[in-house]
Amino acid sequence: MHRSGSIVWRNRKEGFLLAKSLNCETLSEIPEPRIGVVTVTFNSGPVLPDFLKCTFNQTHKNLLLFTVDNASTDNTLSLLDQCSHDRLRVIANPTNLGVAEGNNVGIRAALEEGCDLILLLNNDTEFPEDLFARLQQGLDTHQCDMTTPKMFYFDPPDLIWCAGGYFDEKRYFGAFHTGMDEKDTGQFNRAQQVTYVPTCCLMIRRSVFEAVGFMDSKYFVYTDDVDFLYRCLLKGLTIWYLPDATLFHKVSSLTGGSESAFAIRYMTRNRVYFLRKHLPSYQVFLWLVHFMAYTAPRRLLSGADSVRTWRLRCASILEGLRMSHD
């Protein structure tokens, strides 16, 4: 089944009939589907100008950019005010709602404006002008629900950050990037179906939200994408990794890195919350035993964690155990 704008056709013959009914000579004249690009900003001033330039230079022109700001205290909002592009929508939250709910705010606004596709996209990224077109075309080519590009580190630009990804059942459905930290030599140049990718850059049909709902706002930040895509997996929805589409990610440039106290707290408590939400109680118990009896002591004894960090991880586990879930 093919989609263009709000028009759906099942094969090329039907597509040509639809084109004729719309007074179009060819399929290429049927209006492009409208892409709602959703990005959440929080003190994003350092990366925003390059992101806006990349977004509005796309060859796919039928797009709206929904920038959801989580109470930035830098020049983010003034930079957005200076951007006079008529396809920019700025939603300024009075408080920091987190990435998960920030995305929800943008997704709902995009759906209300009739967007056929939603592109969740980090603003600490840069990308070529054909990214949106390649992701959109991949949806039709592979008859899938979501598409994602090959994602590189911004520096160095030949080092892979994510070439698709997967859930590992043997590791309590942990989510992992394929090819992370590998130099790109073409080893991941085959398009293929995958089960997990971060929502740093993910194009999604609007029907997906009708099937699985929105992000779980309780995560606030980190693991919200894992939860969302795990729910998609359970519903049988499909993601395709497209190596011909590329993006460069300024990893952790706005969050302080994965070893900051902020990241350790949310990554740890959210991992516990995810396990409790989706796995049987005995598996949650086994994970806790493994973490407390092996992982945490090993990190402490090896010097990977300080006593202060170890205490933070333990406190974050308790926080995750106290979180309510449906």
C-alpha cells in the first residue's frame, strides 16, 4: 500500500488512476505527504542555527517544524523568534516537561495540523538535504511503519553511532545500537528490518500512534524511546534501517554525557521502571539480584564508579521501584 499526502493506493495502476482523478499527469505530481518534524529544545542555542538550516534546506518541502521548548533559559527562544520561516511552529512550555512529554506535545500538534508522517528528530544533529525524502520514500519501498537513517557521530564523522538496533531478550530486553563506535567501511550498507532504534531520528506513520498511543511521560528523559518501540514491536509494527539516509549526531552535547549524575539517575530508575512495566516480576527480581550482586560491586571495585555514584545508582533503583505503572 502506497501513501502520498492523505491519499493511499495499493499498487501503481491504482496510483495512476488516482493521479488522473486529481488532474495529475504522473504519480510524481501527486502532492508530497506532509511531514511533521518534532524536536524538543532545552537550552539548545549552540546547536539550533545549524539544525534549522538543515531542516529548511530539505528537498522535501511539504513539512512543518514543531519546536517544543521546555523552558529554556538561554537564547533558544530568541533564535526561534528570529526565524521567520512560515513552516515553523514554536510551542513554549512554561516548565520543563521532559523529552517524552515534549515529544507528545509536538506529535499531537502535528497530527492536529494534518501531518501524514511524524519525524522525531534531535536538534543536536546535522544532515544532508535529502534525508527527509529518503526516509519518506523508504516507507513506501519497504511497506513499513517507520524508517531510520544510518547515524554517525558528528565528530569524527566516519564513526557510526547507530546503524539500526535490536532488543536482546536474553539481557532483559535491553535495547542496543548496531555498529556503535565502529568505523564505517560499508559493513552496514544493506537496508533491513530492525526492532529498535533511538528516536534521535525516526520517521513514523500517523497510524502508529493510533495503534500504540504516545510516549510514556513518566520516563521524562531516557528509555522513553525504548518503551515506545517495545510497544510497537508487541503490536507487530515494523522499522526499516536505511543506510542511504544519513545523519550526524552531536552526541550528549546538551545533556552532560552518560556519566553525569543527571543521566545516571534517569537511566537507572527508568530501566527499573521499564522492567517492572513490561516483564514478569520474577525477571525483574533476577535483574535486581544480578545488578546488586554483580554489576554494582564490580563497577565499584574496578573504580568505574565512585562510592557517591554507587549510592546514586542504588537510590535511583529504589526510585524506579516506587514508580507506579499501568
